Amino acid sequence: MTTYDIKKLLSENTYPGRGIIIGKSSDGKYAVSAYFIMGRSENSRNRVFVAEGEDVRTKAYDPSKLKDPSLIIYYPVRKYENKLIVTNGDQTDTVYESLKEGGCFCKALRTREFEPDAPNFTPRISGMLTFKDGDFTYKMSILKSADENGSACNRYFYEYEPISGVAHFIHTYMHDGDPIPTFEGEPERITIGEDIEEFTKLLWENLNEDNKVSLFVRYTDLATGETKTIIENKNK
């Protein structure tokens, strides 16, 4: 089983797009979740992450320059009871509402598909942590176009039991391009440390300087439920 170096994955890829990381810290004490966004257009780059309690939303940095908010303004992070939802679009709300109605992560995402942004057909990537009895489990998903024409949607789901020092990383694109090639394969297995400041710095410094926009990282103490969150925004 291949384990990747997240520093290498990010530093050698100018445009992984949007990415989700979920795993367990190396000391076994924390559930770790992270989400970043990147942008090539002025509209995509005109964003910041804003915390709202335990939730996070995207916001236009300069509202006067906001053109089409449909695919760039959303809640990437929402908490519902003992579950933390992290996604790259408004499917966060789809999962949240489904949970409220007694549904589940997979059932909710089966009602959604990739983004309608031809010719890229950006995948919808999602993750959810479920906390219970001093530990957690997590799921990840990617909804992506079956072909270059957006003819059909393929939906993939992954379920994990946490291992200390291990996380999984899924992102929307393989690398930059025109159109941008969709992520392929399973979420990438990476190593993860115990210090939130160090991990945040590692991610932020290795995302491409021209294209990175915002980063969210949260460490949840499995013994107490207390959280520590760091948000980095290129626009300040």
C-alpha cells in the first residue's frame, strides 16, 4: 500500500484544485480534517473562508467583483450532532439536510452529480467524520463525469476506520490543463502529524503560490471533543 508525502504531492502539482484531507494524528489524540480551495480565474480567487461557530463558509473578498456565486459561495464545513461534513460545494447542505431527516451521507450524495462547468465537469468531493465513544470513523466520496461530454455521473464512496498517523487526501483534479483532468483512483494515503500549526504550515506553504486561495484545518480532541481550527486566506 503506497503512502505519499503530502508535501511532495502539493509542491509538485500547480493545480490539484480543491482538496479534502481526513485522518488521525500521529499521537492518536486528534481527528484531523482539512479543506483547501484554489483558483485560476479572478472570480475563483476572489474568496475567503469565514468561520461561523463550528461551520465555515466561503465569502467574496471583494463583493463588487463577484460574478457568478453559484459554484464558489457555499458552506464547505458544517457540523450536525456528532458528524462533521466537509465538501467542495453546496452538497454540504444536501448531506446536512439528509442527516436531519434521518438519511445518510451516501444516500444524500446519490441525488447529486458533478458540477455543470463544461468542459471541466469538476467533480464533487465530500467527506464526513462521525464521532463516537472517544473515536471516529470517516467516509469520503467523489462524484465525477463518466466521460468528456458529461453524459453520465459515476459515484464512488470510501469508508475508513482511523489509523494513527494516517490520513486520506482526495482532490478535484490530477493537475492543471485545459480542460482540467479529473482526479483518478482512490483517495491518496498520506502521513499526518500531531501538531496543527505544523500541519497547517506544511499544507499552506506547499500549495502553489499563484493559485492557492484558502485553507481550513481542524484538530478535534477525541477525549474531550474540543476543537482547534486554523484558517488561512491569501486575501487579507
